Amino acid sequence: MAISKHEAALAFQRHGLEGLPARVIAGARELVDLSGGDFSQVSAVTVRACGPGEDKNLPRLVSVSLADACDWVASTPHPCFIVQPYDELVFSLELVVTPDQLFAELVPGIWELDNRFAPGTLRLRQGDDAVEVALPLEPQQAKFWNPQLGAPEWEPRLVEGWQIAVTVDWLAAHSEALRQLATELGFPLGIKAHYSRCYGISPQNIHTKNVVGPTADDHIGAPNGTPVVTDSGAPVPVADAVTLLAPIAREDHDDLSRLIDRLHVGGVRRVYLQSGMLSHLAITLRERGFEVKRA
């Protein structure tokens, strides 16, 4: 079952999981109505175009005035849009819900294709009060949006203990709602969420396809001698497996598609990633037939 961004927003509201308020609109006229109603006190918004299914990398506008958002919506040919107040994003997480556990991967900042941050992980098993946590120990480059520049910037960060604690508390408080949603849509269920400064944890997207529950051997890593791909445009080695460390910007998704085609031609069947097993990149690779492991 595929579920679109706007269907996800409505599902989160229905199950009491919404954090950052989200409104589904069909055009600029409805956005004007929002500016005089629910969002009358909002100075900046983020707008995301919606498609018919679990589309990735659809157009968006981040931290803009309602007037600029109206102009953009009027000129963007999509059936509907998600509008949210802009709030500073502090960390991102990907969740997978199975009948017997909740598993999360977490990185500071924005988690997109070009983010190679090795995530912190946590696991809550059904009927067990213990929480399994694994954290990277070295600072890594994390991506944040700078509204003054109107562009992203990168800073060295660590996954912090309070971020894990907030996530565990949220999962514990919403575990029943998450399982009800997964029962409705099917197990395993993947959810992309983020933590923003004013609204806390806010689920954003739902994945129902190519979602996996990470296992214990995910931390073993790539075997010695596995070729490393660091440039999406470089020649691909002929090999059964590669470690993929090429930075690919969100707007350069076509580069990833071309790289994937070359990986298939080179006979690659297994791809090791530094980024998470639940990440956008991991899901995309599984969609295209690769086995994905942690580097």
C-alpha cells in the first residue's frame, strides 16, 4: 500500500501523532485563507508539493513568507500541497514499527540524500523496559537550514544524549498510536520525523514499501577490500559489493538514478552505507533491487 504525503499528514492527525501543524491545500486560494485563519500568527512557512504515492524529492519551499508561498503554489503544477509553520529543525529520525519492536535511527539536522552522518540507533522491544542504544562517538558533518541565507549549511555535530532521551519518551508515549497506525497500513511501517525547536517531534512522511527492521548484523560493516564509491559520476568498479559514500544533493536525484544503473551494469548486488538502514538513500537502493548493509 502506497501512501502520499498528504495522506500521511491526515493519518498522523487521525492517530494523534501530529506535532508541527500541517494543512493540506489544493491551491493558492486555500493558502490565502490559511493566512487569515489558522496561520494568521505565522511569519514563515514551509510548503511541500504532494504526489499520488510515496514520491521522493518533490518540490518544496522552505522558510518563506505566506505571500511568496502563494506565488510558488500558483506556479507549481501539483494536485495538492502540505503547508506547515517554519520552525528550526534540530534533529531528524527514521522509525520502523513492527509487531514486536520500535526501532529508530537519528541524526542531528536535516536527513537527506547528501547526509552521510552515521546515525545513533535505539530499539524498544514490546514488553521490555530496557532500551538498546548505540551512538557514534566522533563528530560528523550535519546539515541545517539557515533561513537568513535561504540555504543549507554544514556543522560538525554529535548525536546528543538529550535527543535520544526525547525520542525514547516520545516513542513510549505514542507506542500504542504508532502500532494502531501500522496495523491500519501494514507492518513493517516506516515513518520519517523531525524534532523542531518549538513543536518537538513531528512525523512527516510514511513509508510502506522497502522498509526493514535492522538486525544485529547490521553493525558488522563492509568486509576489508570492499571498493568505495565517493563520486556519483566516477566509474563504478566491477564487484559484487561496494561501499557508497558519494554525496548526492536532494535536487540531484537523477545523478543517483544514473549511478544505480552503472552499479547494476558493474554486477553490484550489495551496497554498504555509512548512513542509516532506514534512510531515503537506503530505501531507494532497496527499491532498485540492492541488498543494503551498514558500512
